Amino acid sequence: MFEFVCQQNCAHTQARAGLFHTPHGAVATPRFMPVGTLANVKTLTPEHLKAAGAQMVLANTYHLHLQPGEDIVAAAGGLHRFMGWSRPILTDSGGFQVFSLSEMRQISDQGVVFRSPHDGQIIELSPERAIAIQEALGADVIMAFDECPPYPASRETVIQATQRTLHWLERCIAAKQRSDQALFAIVQGGVYADLRRECAAAMLPYDLPGYAIGGVSVGEPNSAMHEIVAVTAPLLPAHKPRYLMGVGTHLEMLRAIAAGVDLFDCVIPTRLARHGCAIVQGQRWNLKNARFRRDYQPLDATCPCYTCTTFSRAYLSHLVRAKELLAYTLLSIHNVTELIRFTQAARQAILEERFAAFAAEWEQQLVVDAQEPDAALL
């Protein structure tokens, strides 16, 4: 039911192109996955997402447990029917909220106790509860409940979080009942390469359908992230999908693909859209800037998305300045399309055995772009 087929390996890097088969269809990798925390990718319909090339989307266990509740989703026939999305879905376990809501939770070996931001109600989330909620939601891929340590954190703190993640993984495996869902483990270990190696080695004997790299993009320097991904990805099974959690910028994805990563997710395309920013060929453009007011070109003449084939930069700038809601939809359509197209282009380069040249060209362009004066504004 869940199978990863590697179609082509890069001769010069660890990059690979593959197909990840799920009950709701195959995902061609490498692939960016849009984030739909509350069973929707903000401002976008399922048709928008399909047109953008999305093959798999995410939803969040913790947030859907709070609203509307997994019982309501289950009664609707599961997430696919509830949100009108017929393609694969992945649900995070709520483990990231252990990190992001640190001021509202207490953590122990048993699990995590949160205070609801909506009504102050006490919420208990354990490995068993996280699995039960995800089974009720019905996603194709479900994530193990883990502890994501912050950055910076002492080695002792990271060791404790890594050991707890391994203990919780055992409990997740024991609690899982549905055979039509793939449970992915999450490798933790902070910025300590030896802890990453130990964590990965301890997880491999479980022979799970996929493995994720977690605990990155939590405040550490980009150089540290690249190093950890380069160390960790090759440790994971070559015949299983590798998923880098919470990463979705061109440079980070490019380097992770070169290290052998297959799947990515990030809220950045829709979040930037809500702040009036477009992602164009790896650059971030603030549409509020005066230079766009009389610019009648499309955002990107090479982009086939509805936004770029229909509207001008001047019109988008007008919508952003006027705070029209349509701006958020049009920019989200483009931004999501941009990131998916980038991973599609990387995949095609791997299949055509030219990924090394593709990566070198993009690497040079992205480094130059980062030095542009406007970069600090975006």
C-alpha cells in the first residue's frame, strides 16, 4: 500500500527522483507539500492546489483536535471528504506544538499537558492520544509524537528530548491500529551530529514506511541546518521516503535535495502572501514597494499559474495596498506554485542526469539574490 520507488539517482550528489505510492495516489519526489493546518491551505481551494501542482498536503493534529474536533472530521468520512481533497494527506502529530507553545504546556515522559488558547481548557496529548486522533482524522501519512528541542539548547536538554522521542516512538508503534496509514518516525538530536546518528540508528530497526528529519528551522543558523541535513539524510533508508519538516525556501530545499531528501513542507508561501509578498525565482518581493505601482508585467512571465497569466504586478500591488482579500488568494496561488515548480524542476533535472549543473546554477543565483539591497526588506 505504501511503497517508495527510486527512479533515478544523481551521480554526483545524494539527490534522487522517486514515486511515493499511497492509498490516495502517488507523490512524485522531490516535492513541496503545502500546509493546511486547519484542513485548508489558507485562502486556497482544492482546485487552486491541484492547478498549482500540489500532490500532497498537510494538516495538524493539535489544531484539528481543538477545532472542530477529530470526532466531527471522522463523522464526515475523514479528512479527505471533510476538506474536499482526494489526493494524499499527511498529518503532523502535534509534536511541533510542544516546541512552539512552550509557554502554554508542561512536558513529562508520559506526554504533554497544554492549556487551550481558545478557552483555557486543559488538553492532554500523549503518544497514544496523538495516534488515536490521527487515526480518526484518516490521513495517509501520520507522524510519530516527538519532542522538538529549541535552539539554543544544552546538550543535556537535547539528549533528554531525543531519548523521549525514541520512547514515544515505541508507544506510537504499539498504539497504531490502522493498516491503511503510514507512520513516519522523526529523527531528533538538535545540532549535535552524533545525537542525530544515534537517533537514526535506533529508529531504523522498526522498518517504518518513512522517516523525517525534525527539529530544524527552529532558530539555528542556516549553516547548522545544512550540516545536520547533510549528516542525517544519508543515514535514512534509501528505499523509504525522507521528509524534511518545516523547510520551504529555495536554497534550503536545494541543498536538502542534494543530500537525498524527498519531501518538504512549510507555511512560508501563504504566510508571505498574507504579508503582501511574492516569491519570484527564489526572490521575495514586497508588493507594497513603490516600484510595483506602475509595473504592468506579470509577476513571472515564465510561471503558468492563474495569477501570472491574468494579472499585473501593478494590480497585485494595488490589491495589497488596499488590503483586498483577493490579494492573499492571488499571491498564495503564485507562491505555492513557485515552490512546487522548483521541486518539479529539481526532479526533472535528476531524471535527465543534470542535477549537479542545475544545483550549481541555482546556488549561484540564490547567493547573489541574498546580497541584493531589497533582501533585508523581504
